[in-house]
Amino acid sequence: MTRELETLLVHAAVFLVALLYSSVGHGGASGYLAILSLVSFPKDSAAASALVLNVLVSSLAAVAFYRAGRFHWKLTWPFILGSIPMAYVGGLIRLSSAAFSILLGTSLTLAAFRLWIDLPDKVECPPRVVVPAAVISGMVIGLVSGMIGIGGGVFLSPLILLLGWADAKQAAATSSLFILVNSIAALIARWQEAPAAAHLWSPLVISAFVGGWFGSRIGSSRLSNLSLRRLLSFVLWGASLKLLYGMS
């Protein structure tokens, strides 16, 4: 494969990831990490690049879901309260290659599962949340997410839905803001710890922005394309198997 073709495929993949992830209120960091790992991008630089793209796409998603009336501060603040400081701490931690592969591979598997399942729209109901449990959950998710360079939406959305604290659209809205603040906290930590490693493959910003703009508007107002989401889930499962198999 030529360098030009590889670059084109990476841009197309980032666009698709941003489109599909933002449609469910996510920033797409786990997807970007999967793409960059497949092209052997350096681990630290890949994590920083994924976080920058995450900030961009989750911002678009947060605005779109807020404008659509899906956001509820009562549901969101406990998770953020616990996650922000721990995401910063996680961003300071440098994992071994094996630990990074295990955590990222697990995250990709969860992301693939989240994209595969079809969550039916329910009649919107007031969200309910157990504050202490939400704060502790935010702390744990923030720490793990900061360490591997994602925003944590792949952990938070399923948790909210499984516990019945909100419907799918409300969970997506909360996840988008959760991802945004965690990504910023972890990115600040990485820049302070290793400025040279925290650079971005800058042309990817355009691909992520366009994909995130369209996806966030599709997801906040109508159902996402389930077939495309499931196609992406296969890609993520493949990337997770590559990471985990490569350890053996």
C-alpha cells in the first residue's frame, strides 16, 4: 500500500468514526486509537491525537444534544464531579505496552458492543441518579480513560442505560459533556508531562470535524444507521483482537 493511499484511508476512517460515534453522543477516541494503532502510530502521540479529536467531536455532539433538549444537568454533574480530577491523574500515568493494550482492547470491545446494539427510543422521562454511586463511577471511569487516552463514553453510556438512570438520548447527551471535560483534563496532563509527545496529526481535524458535525445532528434528532454502526463495530472488534493477540 502506498503512503498516499494509507493517508486517504486513515482520513476516511476518521470521518466515519466521528460520524458514527457522535451520533450516539461519543467523541470517538477509542475508534481513533484503533485506526492509529492499525497504522503503527506511536502510542503516546496516538493517545494525545485521539484526545484532541475527542474534544472537537464531543463538543459538536454536546451542542447538538443540548439544542435538541436532551441534556439534563441533574444526571450529568455527579459523574463530572468525580471524573475530572481523576482523568487528569490518569493522563499523568504512563502505562506499559501490555497494560495499554489490555485496557484499550477492552475499551474497543465495549465500544463495538455499544455500536452494535440497537437501543429503541423510549418516551422521555425525568432522569434519576444515585449521586454517590455516580460520583464513584465517574472517578473510576475518569482514571481509566485518562490513562489510555479516551473520554470514557464507552463505559458511561452502557452504565447509565443498564442502571435505568436515563433513556438513550439523555445518556448520549450526558456522555458527550462527560467525554469533553475528561478529554480536556487528560490532554492538559499529557501536555504538561510530555509536550513533545502530545502533538496531533493535524490534517485529521478536518475529517473529524465534518464527520462529527453531521453525526451529532443525525443522532440528536433521528435514529442512526444501524447497519453502518455495526460495520464499524466489526472494525473495532478487529482492532481489539489485533491489540490483544499481539501481546501473545
